[in-house]
Amino acid sequence: MRTNPEVSESELDREARLQFLTWERGPADIQSDVQKKLKEKLAQSAGARIADSAYIASDARVFTSSLVVGDRSWIAGHALVRGEVELGANCSVNPYACISGKVRCGNGVRIASLVSIVGFNHGFDDPDIPINDQPHETLGITIGDDVWIGANAVILDGVTIGRGAVVAAGAVVTKDIPDLAIAAGVPAKVVRRRGETAAVGKSRRAEVEQALLRISRVSEAEWRDVRERHLTPEGYLSPDAHGVARMSVRHECDAIEIAAGFGEQLSGNEARAVVDRLQALQDPVTGFFPDPFQPPDPAKNIRDNSPALYNVLAVGYALEILGAHPSHSISGVELDAVGLCDWLEALPWSSRAWWCGDRVDAIATALYFNARYFRSGRGKEILFGWLSTHIDRSTGLWGKPTAEQGFLQPVNGFYRLTRGAHAQFGVPVPFPEAAINSVMTHYRNNQGFSGSTYTACNLLDTIHPLWLCLKQTDFMRGQAETVAEDIILRSPDRWQVKKGFAFADGQVGSLQGTEMWLSTLHLAADLLGMAENFAYVPKGVHRTRPAGLGL
């Protein structure tokens, strides 16, 4: 219903159109009584100084202590402007953009829809003080002349963006961007400069495809060298995640998985001998697989022995690759509802969520083997019921961030938990959008990882949740694809000649590092729709096809 009989239907239609297509404003719109009254109101309520030739859509939300809008600039409907904001001449703020804090834009700045420019920061360093009681800090953001900021980009406090720069859609700018630079990614990095001619076929996606083909060729040519390098008469000796060389049955399982991933596996008597040896590792009472090179403490509950639980995955899947399966039901997980819930609730979710996810991974995988090869109880239903009622709806994760490590524990725990549970059984993740947001926040907070934190674990535990959740939603897909591209682009330089991938920077190539990085690359490629360009397809722990057993 029209509330003002003096305003025609066509005028109402035009006003509604200008909320979203503000560039269509004309002299009559700028000089209208409605526009003049709006500018007068903002001058009184928001300390605004708005040029006569500027235009503010009626549905824009402006709550400032100081606002300057230069000649021929405009702010579209549903944009939010708050704080101390200055826009030069010929600037545009598109619908749903958010400009907060202390922000100064030069002339000719183009701000696309859903951009967030945040010229302040909230304290969080003291874990003993609630975040809402910690002080704000305002460094301010400066954006030079002739800058284009693409849709969904985020500009953080303290940043200066140079004259003529372009910020790609979805980029997260945490550091200064120089003049005429084109910046993209999370965190944003300079990919080239304006005026430089991009080589034909050298778009970022083309570079990703070429990097993937390079690492595919070298890994396919040298994986046998990697495997043989660690083989001894007693078994496989290879560095673990800490870079320390140890004998472990996991290394043999990694070697089996690497070969299978490249389409090769043992057969005949040789395969039979390996199957017999692996099956003999299983404890017939509990069904778990203690590592013969790292035997558990007999005085402790075997459920607290990490290798025995992880080998449910490592040995169990290796046996499947070889056409076999565990000899015994894994009875250690076949508990009644009270027993299984007591086990889950006793885990340290608030401080060691990764460790908890590791346990759930083993429990779920044991339930998979029991359901597929043996008579199984109702453990799957109990497990998924408990998980569905203990997830944090706000983060989409299980467990809590810690003061020391932030989201590291719950994000990495989310990967282990959902790998064994949701991904394995083909069950949807409860809150995929919230989980994606948490994973991307964790990735941004760590600047995409570097140095000692650029590990197979941290990157696998980033890309698998994104890959899994994006099967249910397109939320933040562009940013997730940028993460996948970054992983692939950095991979050729990580391969060590005939040694494979190290688990972490500064270490020597290992079977564990090679298997995990190859699986990470496959997931990144699959997320980008490029899996056919990569020779390796995970067949064991990191296989991507659900078991199809359902609940």
C-alpha cells in the first residue's frame, strides 16, 4: 500500500531501483526534496558533510561520528557505514557493503557488494578477560585513488591500499598493497601489477593446472624410490610427524596406500604374506591393532593407546586394499548406549579436541568394519546421535578453541571426526556453513600457515573439511577454491627428489608426509574440478568415496 498519495507509483519504483542500481541516479534524483532532507538529517545525526552532487540511497544505513562524501560519489541502499569515514570524489559503495571504524578513501574508489572494510580491531589477548570487555584498537585504513575492491573482499585494520590497486573478489587483505598491484587470495598477495600484460594461458587457474600436472608427473615417476628408501629387512623406517625416524607399522600401510593410489598393489603370495602379518597384529579380544614397534603399556587401557586406535584405520584399510579385512570384530567399540556415551563424554573436548576427534575417527571406522564384515550392534546410531547433540551450532565444530592455539584443536579435530563418521558413512555434516566459516577463520588467523605450521596435518585438516562441507553448500566457495589453488601452487617446490614430501617444512621426505600431501593435493584438485589431472587417487585412509553402508 502506498503511504504517500503525492508520490506516484513510477516514482516509488524508481526509488526502489536506485537502492540497488544507484549509478542510474540523475540530476533530478540528486536534487530531489527527499535527497536534500536525507542529507540534512545525516548532517545533524551523523556529522556528515555531503557534496551537493553526491547521492545517498534512502535505505543506506549511516551511523557515523564523522562522514565526508565527495562530489559525484554515492552510497547504495543496504550498505552500512559507521565510524569515521571519508569518501573522496567519484567513489561508489554498492549494496550490502560494510565500512566500519576509521576509513579514508581517495578519489575514484569502487567498493563492490558485500565488501567488509573494518577500520578497528577487538582485543582478545588476555584469556582471563571476556572479549567483550577487552579494549578496541583503531589504526585506520587508507585507500588510495582509483582503487577497485571486488565483491566479498575483506580489508582489515591498519592496512594501506595504494593508488590504482585492485583487490580481487573474496580476498582478505591483512597487509599493505602497493600502488597498481593486483592482489588476490587468503591472505591477499600481489599476483601482478596493472599495466603488465598477463601471458597467454597464464591465468591463476591455468597456473594451478600446470603446477598440478608437474607434481603429478614427478610424484608418479618417483614414488617407488620414496618407498624403497625407507624399506629395511625389519620393516619400514621413516620419519614421523615430528621428523624422527622410527619403525612403525603405519609406515608400511602408508607404502601400501601410496602404491595403490598410483594404481599398483601387491598380489599373489607376496600379498598373502603381508595380509597374514597385518592380520596377526590384531588383538583378538578388543579388535584393536597395537603397533609391534611401539607396544602399549599393559597397565593402561588400550583405548588410551593412540597407535593401537589409529591402526584400526591404517591396518584396516591396507587390508582392504589387499583384498582382505580384519580377522576379528573390533569389539572394543561395541558398547551399549551408556558405555559409548560415557567414553565420548570423558574425552577432553574443551582442551584437546583434535585428540578427541582422533578417538571418534577410530570408533567410527571400527564400526564401519564391524558393519561390513561382522555382526554389528547399534553403535553407529548411538555415535551419530551423540555427535548431533554435542556440536557447537555457532562454529559447526565439536570442542572449543583454546587460548594458546585458537581454532587449531577443534578444526583439526573436525577433520578426524567427520572423516571417520560423516564422510565414511555418507551422512551430511550438521552445520556446514558454520564449519566452513570456522575453518576459513582459522586459516586466515594463521595467514594460510607458513614455516613450521605449514604441515601435512594443518593443510589436510583445512582442505578436507572444506571439500566435505562444499558438497552440501556453496557458502564461501570462492575463498575455499583460493585455498585449494594456493596448496597446489606451492606443492612442486615441496617435493624432494626421490624423497617425496616432508610432513613439515625443514624435515626430510617421509612415507607419512608423502601419503598425506598426495591426499591433500587430490582433495584440493577435486574441490577445483581438476582431479583428472592428478595421477594419485587415495584408496585408504583418505579415500573420498563413502562406504555406502548408511545408518
